Amino acid sequence: MFLETLGSALIGLLLGWAAFHRLAHRLPARLLVQSTGVAGALFGAFLTHSALGSGSPVPALLGAVVVSAASLSLLVRPAGGLRRRSAPA
């Protein structure tokens, strides 16, 4: 269980770093991105471990990757900035 937790935290850090490195112009502050990656990975590992049991750490780490990537995708801003459109008449 400890190795699953440590591995998922490292996965979250790695995904947060990669997301910030690749999409720095579309993401908020680095600290928020890193903490969201780690929190998402830990939650994903916990959720997968709770659902499938403690047979193998591989499914828990895959769950960590999926939930962390989904959490990080929620932080991405639109590329062109915010444009206001008037409501149709």
C-alpha cells in the first residue's frame, strides 16, 4: 500500500510537470498544477484500490494516471483567451 501511494504521488508530480512544461501558457500557477496532479493521482489510486482490492498495484497506478490526467485537464484554459459575445437578438 505504501508503494502504491508513493508511486501514485510520483506519477502525479510527473504528469503535473509534463502538463505545465507542455501547456504553460494555458495553465494557472505551477504550484496549483503540481498539487492538482498529485491530489488527482492519490484519489485515483485510492478509488481503484477500493474498487478492485489489493491484488496488484498496477491497476491502482493506472487509476492514478487516469484521474490525475482528468483533473489536470480541468485546469486548461481556452487558447484564444476569453471572448465575450453578445446574445442574439
